[in-house]
Amino acid sequence: MSTAYFLMNVRLNHEIEVIQEIKKTLENNIMLDYEIQGILGVYDIILKITTKNDDELKHILLQKIKPINHIQYAMTMMVI
């Protein structure tokens, strides 16, 4: 199993919209587990995602999550 935390800064007042879009993107994928929260501080949203392997995790983060509108900056922290 591979786990990562994906921390995001989004455009002002678009946090809920981005969270809903991420949930919509991930909800039908039974091959992963995730938690997403809006947070206060340096980042606006944190996503914890677990998949079967690193390749699947990278694919989801880079191809499905990162292109979502209103995400201005993102940092990925892989769990070792």
C-alpha cells in the first residue's frame, strides 16, 4: 500500500468547490481510500490518499487531482 498527503492552496472562496470536485473524482474508485479536509493555516485543503502502489498513487495525484480548477499550488508528501 502507498500513502501520501497532498496539501493544496486554492483560490480564495473556492475551497468547498475543490473539495467537492476531488470527492467526485475519487468516490467511485474502489482501489483507493482517502480522507479530505479543509484546513486553516498555510494550506487550504489536505488530502490523505492510499492506493495499492506508488504508480497508481502518482497517476491519481498527477492526472486526476492536480489538474482540477482553482488549485494554485500543491505539495505531495509520500509516507515511507
